[in-house]
Amino acid sequence: MAETGPAAATRRDLTRTVLAILLIAILIGGSFYILRPFLLSIIWATMIVVATWPMMLKVQARLKRRALAVTVMSGAMLLVFVVPLFLTIQTLVENTDTITRWTKSLSEASIPLLPPDWVSRIPLIGGKITDWWTDIAAGGKGEIVSRLAPYASDAAHYLLAALGGVGLLTIQFLLTMLITVIMYTNGETAREGLLRFGRRLAGDRGEHSVTLAGQAIRAVALGVVVTALVQTILAGLGLAVAGVPFAGLLTAAILILCIAQIGPLIVLIPAVIWLYWKDQTGWATALLIWSVGVGMLDNILRPMLIRRGADLPLLLIFAGVIGGLLAFGIIGLFVGPVVLAVSYTALGEWMAEGSSPKK
């Protein structure tokens, strides 16, 4: 005899609920799997649009048309990508003769039997470097070739992978550009949809979390990207004025290093050493002082800009930036602070509700 009554109805409801959840999970997983080739571009485009949306609205207010504003913003984004690449190519083309001369001089140069005196005075590693230098100098160029031979294959594979990575990066950038234009055009619709989703998911708290995520993205964009641009411009000016060769190429490298939170000193300090080695003491000292100022600028400018973007603890934003960078790469600069900011706010509100006095 078939089972009837509340128990049977409860069992049927439970089965239906489990199947519904399973179907939703399959649909979500399938959607992510289909969109997997575009996920990185979608994330980048979302970060860019959210961070620059107030600027886009100001441009639109001046130009009176959304299409013109989207064109201007897309052109500016294209310049950010193209200008460092153009500087790199231009520097290589302008210094072709110098590179050729350096290559010939390296092939004809001989290795001194003993390193400079200051090498042996380096703490901890000076003696090892001196012994290594002496062994290689005694063996001549053949010794260098034999020691580098095991790494030649790895270097070739790395170069091929890097060239493939550049092609993939270009494709990702074009996809990001296309998605960014679409989001700029329909920004209000996308924002309202996200707010409705947050409200449907967790009420007012969910809507607040969506707003907070946007504030965190804007704060990181202001603090990290703007600071990186300022440091790059100042560092590039210092290199150019001091007469350091390949200033354009080095400036492009500094931009990448600053965005990755490594800083400009990794390029500026070797440039200072090179100037001292060339006996240009005055320019070397001036560039050294300039480098110290540029390297310390982020400690002042970045906190000020981050505080303008979102009213969140500075330590929380920094932890999100560094942790996200280590966990997810460059995209983690934005994902990390967003996750920590939303988690921090949700946890704080939950604790405040639990500690409220009962009536």
C-alpha cells in the first residue's frame, strides 16, 4: 500500500529540492565551463569598468553622448597598452647599432683572471664569487660555453613559451577591450542586475556587499594603478635626463614592476650603478637621490588614494593586494581586496547583530 500523509509529502518535497539543487549546480558548472576561455577577460573588463565608471560619466557629461564617451575611454585604454609596447620597440630600433656593437664586443672580450677588488669584499658571498670568477677565467670562453650549455635548451623553451604568452596576452587584451565596450554601453543595466541579484540573495546585506565590492575595486585601482603610473613617469624622466641607454624600454619594465607591486628600484638601482661605473658621478648621485624619492613615493601616495576610494582598513586592502597577487597573479590585485572587503563587512555586521541587546 502506497504511503500517504505528511511524511510522504515531506519525502517528495525533499527529493524535488535535491534534484532542483543538483540541476542548478549542473547549469552553473556548465555555464562556467563554456565561458572558461572568456573568464579572465570578463574579470579584467569588469574591474576596468567599475574602476573607471565615474570618469566615464564625467566624459559623457562633457561630450553629451554615451557613444563618444565610450570611444574616448576605449581609446585611452588602448593607449595604456600600446604606449609601453611602442616605447619598447622604438628604443630597440633606435639602439640597434649599440646592441650590435655590444654583441661584437662581448664576443671579442676576454675575461680578467681576477675580479675587481670590491667583489672579494662583498659580505658572505664575496669569496665564493671570486673563486667562481677565477675558475671560469682560467678555462676561458670554452668554460663559459660548457657551463651554460645545460641551460640553453631550457632558455629556448622559455623563449618559445614567452612568445606564445605574448600572443595569448594580445588575444586576451582584444577580448577585454570588446567586453569593456559592451559594459560601458550597458553599465546601468549591469549594475542594476548585480544589485537585484545581491538583494535577492541576501536582502539589504547582499545589495550592500555588491556596492562594497565596487568600492574596493575602485580603491585598488586608485591606489595601485595610479601610483604605478606616477612612479613610472617620474622614474622614466629620471632615466632619460641622466642619459641611461634604453630609457624607454626600462620605463616599460618599470610600469609592469610597479603594477605587480615589486617597485621601480629593481631597475633604477642598476642604472645608478652603471652610471657610477661609467664615472658619471654627478648624474649617478642625482639619479640615486631621485630613485630613493620615487621608490618611497608609494608609501605616501598609495594610502591616500586608497582611502579616497573606500572607507576600509588600509591593512585589509594591502593584505588583499599582496595575498591576491600571490594567489591569482596580476588579476589578484583586484580580486583579493574585493573578497577580503566583502568578508570583513559581512562578518562585522553578523557580529554586530549577535551582540545587539535583546528587547
